[in-house]
Amino acid sequence: MNAANPIGVFDSGVGGLSVLHEIRRTLPNENLLYVADSAHAPYGDKSRQFIEDRSIAISEFLISRQAKAIVVACNTATGAAVTALRSRFSMPIIAMEPAVKPAVANTRSGIIGVLATRRTLAGDNFVRLFARYSAEVEILGQACPGLVEQVEAGDLSGKKTRLLLEHYVSPLVEQGADTIVLGCTHYPFLAPLIQEIAGPAVAVIDSAAAVARQLYRRLEVGNLLAVKAGVVAATQTETTTGTECFWTSNGLDSAKPIISQLWKRDVEVCRLPLLHSVTAIK
């Protein structure tokens, strides 16, 4: 590994692009590799073994492209696979954690809601967070089946998406939640609609910026920053010199317009090669 090598980022689909945006803002000089495993999205309804095997196989692909660090831009993959990834690979492995800690600091009502997949809410990572903070606040976990699929389809504000969000968000607000944590990397793309439904008195937060800062720190400690400079503010992204490469396990005809839509500019997308170490979907 050396500082000129790229950073690898992957997610069950296109949701991790919300994290990639923050990485680009924070590290404008880094070359970025992104894998959207959309053919298998959502991971939330897959077995733990499938997610672990898939995460290892995608990480091996990114390492074959000389990645110097891996960002698991998926809460479900973090819960199912990050321990295996860290035991298998020696480079920095940066993972997601629902933004419960800042939500606890922010809440005035003492009630926070967490929107996530069923597997994330049932995972060890969230169980530990719940145990750590449940004495201070009431944490309401809300599973959100169907939302990942809406983002994968590029439907960020349509009737079906709105109905799903009203079904998931309104009960949290009615129970007194004044802070809502987005516990899936797909959900920040729905944040404007979530905020509209929740109302102006409710804070909506996610952990993408914190992940980007942690990546910066890990690269700095390892002398792996492409350019040793301070964290760059979002308003300075015009100085970006890094590049992005995108792969998808889905069909290119559907993947390219969605990735371009969410990345906010037209991009080229390559088909992810067959990854042979993957188990059958369970």
C-alpha cells in the first residue's frame, strides 16, 4: 500500500453513494473506487453468511484494484461482516455505526427513532448501542422494508416512497421522538422527504460525515493520505483532483442512470466481474 493508491468503498447497492459524497468532500485529492452490489440489494433480507462472503469477495476485488483502505458503506454489511473483514485484511477497514451517540446529545424529549433494516436493528452493533444508551434515552427502532428498493429504483419522492415513509416515520414522531437517526446509507437520499414528514421540530441525522472523518484519521495515522492537508470543507470541492470509478453487479442500463442521478453528474459505470467466492443466496 502507498499513499497514491485509491480508497475502496462498497454497499449493497447505491446507498453508499451518500457516504462517498462525504468522503469526496473530506478527501478531495483521493481516488475513489465504488462497488454497488445492487443485484443483491437489499442485504437486509439475506443470511449473515451470504453477506459475509459477499463482503469478503467485494473487498478482494477492491484490493485487486490496489485499494489502500476499505469503507464498508453499509450498516447491514458492517453488522454481518466487519469482524471477518478486519481479521482477514490488514489495511484500514472503516465501518458504519448508526449515529445514536450524536442523537443522544441532540434530543430534548429523551426519545430518538432509528430507521434501519431489520438485520441492522437485530445486529450486534445496534444491540450494543442500545445497551450503552438506553439508560439515558428511549430508543425506538423502526424497520423499513421497501425503502432500499425505492432508492435503488431512483424513486426519492414518489407516491409509494411517501406512503412508506409516512408509515415508518409518523409513529416515531407520535411517540415523542425529536431526533431521527438514518441507520441505512440509502436513507440520506430520502432525508428531504423524511424531514418534511417528521416536521421542522425533528432533527434528522446520519453518520456519513463521521465515517469520512474517521477514514481521514486512519489514513493520516498510516501516512496514507494522497495529500497531507487539513479536512476540506464542502464549499471547497471545486479543488477536487481525485477520480471516481464505479462498478455494479446489476445491469448497466439500469445502474448508470441511477448512479449518475445520485452522484449528481453523468458517470461511467462498469459491470462488476463474477466474484467466485460468493455463496448461493440464502
